[in-house]
Amino acid sequence: MDLKKLEVWFVTGSQHLYGEETLQQVAAHSQTIAKALDQAKQIPVKVVFRPTVKSPEEIYHTCVEANNNSNCIGIIAWMHTFSPAKMWIGGLRILQKPLLHLHTQFNRDIPWNEIDMDFMNLNQSAHGDREFGFIMSRMRLERKVVTGHWQDPDTLDRINAWARAAAGWHDWQGAKFVRFGDNMRQVAVTEGDKVEAELKFGYSVNTYGVGDLVATIGAITDKAVDDLVKEYEDQYKLAESLRKGKPQHASLREAAKIELGLKAFLEQGNFKGFTDTFEDLHGMVQLPGIASQRLMAAGYGFGGEGDWKTSALVRAMKTMGSGLPGGNSFMEDYTYHFEPGNNLVLGAHMLEICESIADGPISCEIHPLGIGGKADPVRLVFNSAAGPAINASIIDMGNRFRLLVNEVQAVAPAHPLPKLPVARVLWKPYPDMKTGCSAWILAGGAHHTCYSQNLTAEHLRDFADMAGIELALIGKDTELYRFRNELRWNEAYYQLKK
């Protein structure tokens, strides 16, 4: 995903009161800042300078253009001088793109020996941005406020987080996700209101019969399968039984055929992610294991057991993390390690963990699944890297969607896991195991998540603001009593907001 194809518009506010000479300085300063942001290595998208807006009409037309420009994913607004905020009402009312309010000024330092009233009249961000901030608060508009000098690395990092969140939000608009069959029978958390999701998030979710996919798989040529099997052999440590001439080589070819069929189906339908379930595989030889893993690595969203909400979230987080070291993967809290002083969660799934989070060698293996009644599926097996990470889950609470985030610390396995036939990761939840897991359960958190090595809570906080949904964070400072109260207050807030 090349995020540099996307644009963020840098829009500076002023007014005609100051005269042409001052406005020329405003424009020059704005161009300098926009160029610096565009060239900053921290910011993944293109930053485009836009002419200074000085009237309600100019503001309105700029917002209309932003809405209609398919490459524009958001606006960074800055008030170099005082810009009377009533001028902004019409434009802000119709703006449909995310907004970041950059509270900065052109000069970093006060020029102590030269400062005069001309300087003061030109450099009025300190109160011009307050006027702008008021009207957005008065209009109850969601936005991100970043305060600091435009050359400060911390300022650039915070703009980076917002720009990545805006890229994820932009990617959802008009996106399509396909469910092959329904969700796992009798499961509650993978259900949800797909109509409300499309209204709220901008993506659609529709079901196709597994037979539709089987037909596409059946059209894959032997030559295409040969080429992909060769890629498997070159890229992974292949189990001996899967090699050519060995007893399970046919299973490897079947897995390759499924991957090629799935990829073709997704490309033909312009889908950005998919779900499947082991309970609905009619006509398929094995559950897609390596296929799901590799398609995730290629950028597709995935959710097991029909979990379309997690599939969409995986896709959004992969978009947000594009170009950053580390990866994002579908994940499930599978089992616990309750050793005193060393509590751990083992995250895994039956098959489908993305290789983008792998650390060290990746094995291509085949093992029985034990459920589903199909042939043994081929899968990639690996450990994941240690380091800071997050787990995120979107939950349908009935009256709203909640985005739940837990900051975690991944650790390397202290012992080998020779009999565990799946990709896995070990982590310690913050603030500790008892608090973190209890808070997750109190918030109604799903067992399916997107696990990210390269995003932070800030990325998802910005994303939740853009979506207009609740975010509940379990982090280093979480205290269970306060967290429970926060959930209660949120319940009241969202009822009143409706």
C-alpha cells in the first residue's frame, strides 16, 4: 500500500483585514510549513499546500473540493493570524473528511530584540487558533488538536498518527468485505448489525455461498499451482511430507489452489477482506490455512468464523501500519500461563495468523485440525517478535460500536513449543494480567482481535474519533474501578448523544 498516493490538504486561515503584504507573508510561511511536512520522513502521505482562506466563500469551496477529491483523506488547518470563526461555520458543517487542528506558529522563538507590533499582527496563532477551536467545540465536531512547533519531532509524530488513521478511514469508504457462509453457529460476539456498520463505517459486508468460491478454485490451472508451490518451497522451510513425491504433496497443491482461487475471487469482486468458517466448507477439501495467512500478508483483512468486524479492522490497521516495521494480524486469546510473577497470554488461532508478525524462520507444515471434518490443512508455523504491541477489537454493543484496545508487551517464548502446530505469540497485558483481562471482559471484548506490532493506542484513538465511535483503552495506568466507571459514563454519553 503506497500511502504517498493519498493527500492531506494544508489549509491556513486568515482574513482580508491585514492587507496584501501581510497575506503574502502568511502564504509564504504556509507554503514553507506544508513543504516541510510533505518532506518529513515521519508523515507517510502527501501534504498539499492550499491557498489561504480569507472568507466564508473560500472556506466553503475548499471544503467542497476536499469532499469531492478522491485522493484527499483529510485537512490540516492552521490559523496563522486571527480568522473570525463564524466564517468557518458553512465549510465545517459540510466537511466530510477528518480534520487536524495544528496549533503552531511559524517562528519557534520570540525575536526578543526585534519584536514589534508588525510581528505581533502577523503571528497571532496563539489566539487565532483559540477562536477556531471554539467554533469546532461549539459545533461539537470531532477533530485532533496537535500543539507544538511544526519542526518538533513530537509534533510530526502526532501528525503521523492522525494521517495513518485517516488513511485507514479513507480505505474503509466504499470497501467491500465478503463472507463465505455465515458465522460460527450460536456465537454471539461475531454477530453484528451490518446495515448499521455500513451507515457508520462506509464499508459493506455481503455473503457468498462457499459454492461460488469452489467454482473459482476449480478454474485454477495446474501451471499456476506449480508456480505457487515453487514459491512455497523457496520462501518457507517446507515439511518433508509436503515435498514432491512425498505422501502429502497433494495437500500442498490443494492449499495452493485454494489460495489462488481465493485471491482471484477477491480481485474479481474488488473485496478488501473476507471471512470463512470451518462449519461451512461444502465442496472444499481443506480449510484455508496458508491461503488466509498469505492473503493477510498481502494486505487483505481476515476474520475467522464469519467475524466480519475483525476482518474489516485487520484491513484498516494494515492500511494504517503500511510501511512501518512490524505487522498486523488476526489474533485470538487462546490460553493462559498463570505462573506467579510471570503471567502470560498465548495468542494463536487454528491456522490463520499473518506472517507479517513472524520472528525467525517460518515453517510450512500440515497437521490435523480436529474440527470441521475436512482434510488436514496446510499452514505456516512461527513465533512472533517480542516488543510493545496492541490488541484491538470492535464490538457491536447494540446501541453503538465500541473499539477496545489493550496495550501489551510481547515476549519471546522461554521454552520451545515442538508440538504446537500453529503460529503464535506470547504477551503480557497491561497494566497486569488480572486487571487487563478483567477490564477486557467487563468491556465485552471479543476473543478475536487485530494484533499490531507497529501501531499504538494513539492511532486507534484518532481512528475512533474519525468514525465517531467509543474507544475504551486498557493501558499501563488502567485501574479497574475507574475503568468500570468510564464504561458506565460512556453508556450515558452515547445514549444522550443519540
